[in-house]
Amino acid sequence: EVRLLDSGGTLVQPGGSLRLSCAASGFTFKNSAMAWVRQAPGKGLEWVSTIGGSGDSTFYADSVKGRFTVSRDNLKNTVYLQMNTLRVEDTAVYYCAKLQWPSPDYWGPGTLVTVAS
Amino acid sequence: ENVLTQSPGTLSLSPGERATLSCRASQSVTNTYLAWYQQKPGQAPRLLIYGASSRATGIPDRFSGSGSGPEFTLTISRLEPEDFAVYYCQQYGSSTWTFGQGTKVEVK
């Protein structure tokens, strides 16, 4: 059974940093691209970032490019999202997702990031 | 950026009725790269349809997807009580992923 558990969300001040993690199990992790998708309160879904199975390929939405970095550890079956220079508009539930290329087919439960002073 | 516009914004129907949801892209979308998701309050999205018309694992056959080019449709043949939710289309192209703004299917 595919399982994704995203974590690390909390309250952080504008300009601060945070790292989210997503622990995966139930599939061959190194063979799967992974993505982060976010959802601001009461809003729709917004793609944030994607990383290829080996970690060599990374992609970012314009809204986070230069501030967020996606990475993965294929020995720990974990994908990360390092978020720097956080803004109020980054407040959202962040979901990690496994890709059945190119569509996310399994999603974690989400972790809430609140950026506020 | 390939913008996806979903219509209608809200669909008010009764259980047993047919639901037809539309997703229009501002640029052409390769069929393989168009998907539909269902999201209920407080839950993560669930993949329903990928490749424009293929049902994901465990999805009932009352859900079907169709369309090509810029215009795609999700049809729910007979609404069950558990189908009232928000539905999103999603596309991939040029190393970016975009979602539509969603269609809410609510009980009439």
C-alpha cells in the first residue's frame, strides 16, 4: 500500500525558513518522480515543485522559484521542500504527491504552513 | 503558462442525476497529460482520471473522462451521495503543471 506522510508545517514569521518532509513507503521510491502541491485556505490547488526519481531534475512554479528547493534522499525514501524567504502568501496546506508520470496519483494528508507575524 | 478554466463554478444537482464538468485550456494539451481529481473538505485530492479518459485504480465506472485539444469533460453518470465534492482538472506541459480553479458539485 502506497503511503505518504508529509510533515514539518508550523507557524513561521515572514522572511523565515522552513523545511517540509515527506516520508514514502509501499512503492519503489527511487523510480518515482515526486511533487509538492499547495492549497491556500479556501482556495484551489497550486503546483509548487517536482523532482525526478534520481533527484537530477527539478522544476518549480514561478511563484516559488529562487526561494524554495526540492530534494530527495532515496536511501531514506524521503522528499524535502526547503522554503526560504517565506511570504504571507505562502500560507497553505502543502501536499506531497507521488507521480504516475506526469499526474500525481497518491497524495499525503498535507501539512499546514502559516506565515504570519 | 497553460491556464485551465473550469465551468461551471458550482453545479447544483440531486443524487441520481448526471453531472457534466468542463475544463478548457488556453493552449493545446496532450491528452496523455490531462487528469481529474476529486477533493472533499479536509481531505487530500484523489486521482479520478488520467490520460484524459483512463480511470485510476478503484474509481467507479460512473466516472468518465473525454475530450481532446483544449476542451475536456468529466462526466458522472449518476451522482451518489459521496460524489458531492470539488473537482479539479490538471495538465502537464513544458515542465510545468497547472490546475483549474475547481468545480463544486453540491446537493440541490
